[in-house]
Amino acid sequence: MKTKETHGVLAEPKLGLKENWKQFFLLVLINAFVGGMVGMERSILPQIAVQEFALSAKLAVLSFIVVFGLVKAFTNLLTGTLANLFGRKKLLVMGWVIAIPIPFMLMFAPSWNWIVAANVLLGINQGLAWSSTVLMKIDLVGSKQRGLAMGLNEFAGYLSIALVAFFTGYIATEYGLRPYPFYIGIGLLVLGLLASIFLVKDTHSHAILEGSESTILRSKNVFWTTTWTDKNLSSITQAGLVNNLNDGMVWGIFPMVLIAKGFDLTSVGIIVGIYPAVWGIGQLFTGFLADRICKKKLLFLGMLLQAISILFMPGASLYWHFELLAFGLGIGTALVYPTFLAGIAEQTHPIDRPKSMGVFRFWRDLGYAVGALITGVISDIWNLEYAILFIGLITLASSFLIKFRMQQCK
């Protein structure tokens, strides 16, 4: 029987990737556009801060990441609450509408404050758009393929970050830091907005269907349960925060370290791109594994590998050293990222899921701000190497918190 469509909502819903493959892969493509909006900043914004606006204090340079992380975190929390009230599609479209000024602000910013303001909008865009695509894919596939769904979602988003980071680095080397690298953002914005308005269908009815079949108990306080009282949910949540804490450090500090080693912007773009590329491509496999292997094991191993990669960074000197460490960090992150989201979805009732996912993503993306603040303060007081080591030790501690607090798989 053919599924009917009414006012942009899929009627008579059926759960499963096979049953919803057209909408699912459309959302995968849209999430690639969402990720690309972050990628256009990834390799060149720290250099713009230093070369065009003469910022020397590391905390000032990293201010755009602090703002981005804070705004995205609170937007995630709000999105989780609003998803059931207004529907996922409306939030997705709103995320793209808010993104319209971003590439133009980055191209023509007369002061660093404009760059920071653009990242306020970027944080809202990512919180609304990325969160919506995550929820919609989980709604569509049901309980059996969540890991695969999240692997495909994060694969598209982070591979796009990597590719756009590489191309903006290359364009900046050939034609200058501004405005040409940010033309990519205009194309992503147009494609993402039009596809979201005219092609995406809402998936709230799928969540209601799954909720009617679920045996998981509803939570009385989703925020507190996800943050602390449930050992599994809170273990995943703290690891998410630490993961983005070290990602915030890599985002802001890695280009500075590489420039200080004498590498040009094209080389920086390649190394900076390896990490999210491996992270993105790896999730094609690790998302599949998250449906079949104990999530605790994947999370522990992934956070441990991240910690090892970060702790070796201060001693690296040659180009291939940084390539290898970026690869290791990417593999570690690929192991945990789809597992985070699949684990949260697995442990919560479908009706509570948007709120629980919003709480998890609130703490996870708050890690961007915390990581950038810690990195900036330690770098300004001591140096970059001490900041990197401190972040590595926090990541190592997180891996052991998973090992000893999260419950064993049944």
C-alpha cells in the first residue's frame, strides 16, 4: 500500500530503513550540507584572527568556538523540547533560515566581533538543523538500525566538514583568506534550505508509532536522568561532553600548532581534514557495529584511542606524525559518535527521546565551549603543549569513567 503524504507529513508510517529509504537518504544529504557550514571555518578562521585582526591572546582567538559551543548547546536543549510540539521539519527549516547571513558576515566582517556574531548564528543553525536530522532518522528506522542510521548521519556531516575544510584551506592558499573560501557556504545554504522546504517530510508520526510499541518506562525528569541518575545515560553524556571538549581544542589549536611548525595553509587543510574525514568515513562501519557489539566496549575503546592520540601531539614534529595522530583521533571519535546517539535512543522511551537527545547534545556541545576556554586559558598562562596534555588527560579519565560506571552489556 502506498504511503500518503499530507501537509508535509508522512501518513500511515512504517518503521525501517528499507521502508523509508528515500526520506532517510535525503536527510543524510541535507546533514552533509549542515556539516559543510562548520567545515568552511575549520581550517582558516584562526588564521583570519591572527593575520587580519591581529589577535594574539589564544583565548581571544578561540572566542568564536566558545560562543559557538554555548549557543549550540542551549539550542540543542531547546530543540529537544520543541520537536514534539512543532515537528522536526519546521525546526530544520528554521535552522537554515537563521543561517542565511552567516557566509556573508564571514566574508565581509570589519571586526572580529562580526565573526563571533556569525558563530552565534552558526550555533543556532547547527543546534536546530543537525538535531532535527538526527531525530528524524532515528524516527524513521525504528529500534533495530539506530547505530547504522547514526553512522550514516554522522558520516555525511563529518565527511562534509573534512572536504569543505580542505577546499577552503586550498582556496585560501591560492586566493586569500577572504572572501572566496566562504562562497562554498552560500551554495550549501541554498541547497539545504530548498531541500528542507520542498522535499523533507515530518517524522513525528513515526515516533508516536514506535512509542505505542515500546516497553521502556517514561522518565519523570528527563534532564536529571540523562545527566546523572541513570548510570548508562550519564556515562554516555559525560563522554559526549569530553569528546567535544577535545574537538574544540583540536579545532582551535591544531591549525595554530601546525602553522607554528612551518606548514602552509594547504598542508594544514589536509591534516585538519584527515581527522573529520576518518571520523566521518569510519562511522559507516562503527555505526553498523553499534547495533551488534556492546556499546560500552566501543565507547571505552574510542575515548581511550582519542586520549592516546592527543597525548602524543606535543611530541610530534614531522608531517606524517600529525597525519598519523589525526588518523588515530578520527578512528577514536568514529567509534564513539554514532554509539553515543544510538545508546541514548536505546535507553529512552520514544516520546522522551527528543528531550533526552537534547539534554545529551546540550552537554556534548557545551564541551566545545569548555574545551576552548580551558585551552585558551592554559595556552595564555603557559603554552599550547600544556593545554594539549591537560585535554588528553581529561579524555583518558573519561574512558575509565565509562569502564567503571557504565553497566555491562547483557
